[in-house]
Amino acid sequence: MKFYLRPFSFFYDQVVGVKNALYDRGVIGSYKAPVPVVSIGNLTVGGTGKTPITDFCLKQLTKAGFKVAVVSRSYRAQANAPCFVDIKKENAAAYYGDEPVLLAKANPAVSVFVGPSKWRTVQYACSENSFDLIIVDDGFQHRRLQRNLNIVILDATEALANYEVLPEGRARESWSGLQRADLVLITKCNQASNEDLAALEAKIPEGKEVLHFAYDLQIFRNLGTGAELTRDQLQDKKFFLVSAIARPDVFEKMMRDVGSVAKNSLHFRDHHPYTAADIENIVIEYKKSQSEFVVTTEKDAVKLQSLLMRPEMFWAASLQVTELGHKGRLYEIISQLLRPTV
């Protein structure tokens, strides 16, 4: 660990604590939306699996007939004002952001909005249409927006040392922040040891409800033809991986459960804006690796697809989210916000 950074982490944590105290005491005001708001957030800076959980919730809510909107920040994207995500726009992922476009493509019945400020984007979304519920992606630290349900995600594969506050670790705030959570979700439980899972659960405040989720790669979709192959069909193949995500190590581990992974696989910075030069380098390295398949994530696929001259070379690994234990409990908790009061 970077112990020499601990004084800076202490100072950062104190500043965050003061900010939260000012909101808790009402010194700083916050916006209350006219509809229920659910925040899906985390303690660390990315890589916990928020987008798959958001997608999981959206599919259940829309199946039940609810009209849902998603609000996200236009992080490392071109959109500089609140706007609706139009997936037909040229280079949509670069303009709106990769994760918002991925969610919009995967959930056509859902309205996705992005903007530089989440509370202003929620305000804009409510002015554009009426919704039963708004889900705010990565909203736990965004105190300017009131929410009816605070969901916090913890990654079972994240080393506990990484939960030290920035810059020593990857946490935006200390474990005490979990006191504000209404519900804690632990993701990638099937990728972690029982010992690591128990150590993580020990950090959760007593009395908080905890749900567990497993993440698996089961389906692989061809970016050119749309054809699909199952995990079993790719068993023991060699893969060249391409990704720009916060935790490429987890992606690699999951792919090693399927087959072998080329040592020269390419991993870019999270949310990296791919270029034609990147594609050329990817193809060169793929040929060197003598791999049978080029595999990327669904999040990367929305950015890569428009740049590829031969999209049929690439396959996107589809993540399957499974609720462990009491199945349907997450939907049950969220839907309670939508039941009419008598």
C-alpha cells in the first residue's frame, strides 16, 4: 500500500465528512424530484459492476410495466448539458458516454438521460416526460439530489486495502459512509473466496440488508453478424482480450474460466475513447497472439463497433447477473416505492 499517501487520504476523508455533515444538517440544500428516485452507487471509483445491476433492475421494472428513466453523468463524453440519449446519433458513445448508450441499447423501453450534473439532469428528465421511477447511476456521493432508496454496491473481488480513501486506496469515502445506505449489494460473489467475502461483510454496519449477486460470462455475440456462441462452445479456446474498464483483471479472470488468455491482450484506461490507430494496433497484436477470438466487453463494444472495418473479427462477452439467495428481493424492495399509498 502507498502509506506515504495516508495523510492526503486523511485530509480527503475529512473534507468529505464535512460535506456530508452539511447536507445531513440541511445547511446545504438538495433537489427533490416529483417521482421516486433510486440511487445505485458505490464507495470506490468504478469497477464494482453498477451498470450490470442497473440493467438487471431495468429489465425487471419494465417487464412489470413501469415507466423508468435512467440518469447518468456524461463522464468523459462530449455532452455538456442535460439531454436524452439518442442511440441513433453518430458516435453516440463518444457524445453521451459508453455506459449510458449501453443501457439505452439494452433497454429500448427506458429513457436514458445524461448531463454534467445529476440533479439538474433529473430535473430536465422530469420536465421532458413523466416517469414512475428514476434510477440514478453512480449517485451515492451526489448529495445535491434527494433519493428514496440508496443502494450501495460492494465488489467481492476488490481487495480490502483498496477501500482505503483516495489517494491511498480507491474509495471516495470511508466505510462509515455505508451508514447512509438503505441496501447493500455484494457483486461477483462467485469470483471471490469465502474468506474474502466474510471479511467484506464484516465491514457492513449491523442491521443493513445485504443481497448477493453472481456474475458470469455465458453468451458471446459477434459484432459484425450478431451471431451468438455459448460459453460451452468456446471452452478451451484462446482469446485475445480488448477492454477499457476499471477492473480488467476481473474480466481476464472470468475469461480464463472459459479458456486461455493471450499475454499481450490490450487493456486501456477506463472509458478510453478508441481511435483508428488503436484498432490498427489491436489487429496487429491479435495476429501476434495467434488467438482464435478477439473478445471485448459489452461496454467497449458500443464504442468499437463504429470504428471497425471488419466487425466480424470481434466478439462481445455478455455478462449474466444472477441474484443469489432470496430471488426477486431487489425488485421487491424497489417496487415498494411504486405502490400507491392508501
